[in-house]
Amino acid sequence: MPFQKGHKSGMTGKHHSEETKRKMSKSNPKFWLDKKMSEEHKRKMSNARKGKKMSEETKKKLSEINKGKIPWCKGKHWKLSDEVKKNISIGHKGIEPWNKGKYHTEKSKRKMSNAHKGIKLSEEHKKKISLALKGEKNYLWKGGISIENDKLRHTFEMGLWKRAVLERDNFTCQKYNIRGGRLIVHHIRNFAEVVELRTSIENGIILSEKAHKEFHKKYGKKNNTREQLNEFLTIKNLSTC
């Protein structure tokens, strides 16, 4: 006999035991994975949840219920088959990301900042992050070119060269004539392109961090010449470091 309005089920107020839940889950584990909702059903579910907010009391209850419980996915590592990966790739082709062209508001940035305040990462966690971004895993990876350049820039000979140029120019920015602060020992002819002049004192000059940025912004970072530097030093600029 079909249920009528106002009719109460025999299960009202009753809950499944943990054992029963497990049996139900094992009896048909793929039911929800294979089941597909229609677009209309999805819209109805979405509309039903719109504007609804959990009360503080409900949040508190949920928090108490989940206290001490281990998340079902903890310790599990899911591996997708090549076929599944291919299907996902095909399914996303031509679809633009939902956040393309969107930026966080200042209010949102403040909230995220406050949420992370006081959180300290363990040394182990820091190490894992570092390893995950090293070498080929880093999005800026260019086949080891940067690593070789960094090694050359930190040799003993380069250290002596920097010291000699700093002392010659009296630790003073040659553009703004201000002594001290954040100083850059700049190669007049590019470090990467003119190998024979890398440690030549005549090929170095002291610029402040600000002046160094301004130079490369105007003349780029390749094929720099002494003529460009001379022009840059003579350009009148009323701003200070």
C-alpha cells in the first residue's frame, strides 16, 4: 500500500547500527559511483541548498560528532588508471577554468592571511615542500641552466671580484650617489654572454637595487653595453633611492 500524506514510517526515530551500515555498504559498493544524476536533478539540489546556512548549534553538534574520528580518506592514496586520466583530459578540453580572470578581493586576502596566522610548519613538512619543488619538479625548471649559473656566481673568484668593485666604488650607488643600503655589483657586459670579462674589475659597477631594476627595465637583460650604462648614468632623475 503506498504511503499517504501524514503517514509515519516504522523507522521514524530509529537509526542503523554501525554493523548494518557496513553490510549495506558492502552489498552494493558501486551503486553511487555508477549512478549519474540528471542535469535537472543537479539544479534542484543546488537550488535547495542556496541561501541556507548552518546554525552555530548545528556546527557545534557536527564538530562534537566528528571529534576523534579518523577521516575515511586518511592514509589512502588513490591512483587513476591511464584510461581514466585520458577520459578526464578529454572531458575538460575546451572548458575554461571557473576562476580564469578572477582575483581575490582585499577582504578575501585578509581572511586568508588571518586564517594562516600562528600556523607553524614542522621541519619535516618544510623539507617535504622543498623536495617537492626541487629540480625538474619546479615550474621554472629550464633543464639545469640556472643551477650552473648560480654555481658560477657563487665561486670564490666571484666573491673577490664583488669585493674589489665595492671597495673601488666606495660602497656607493653610481647612479644616485648614495652610500650603503642594498647594493648590486652589476656586470656592465652580461655575465652569461661575455665569459672572459666575468671577473674583470673594469666590467663591474655598483648600483642600488632600485637603480639596477631601472637599468634592466629600460635596456633589458641581454646584450647590454657600456654605452647603455653611460646613457643611463647621465639621465636626470629627480627620485631618490
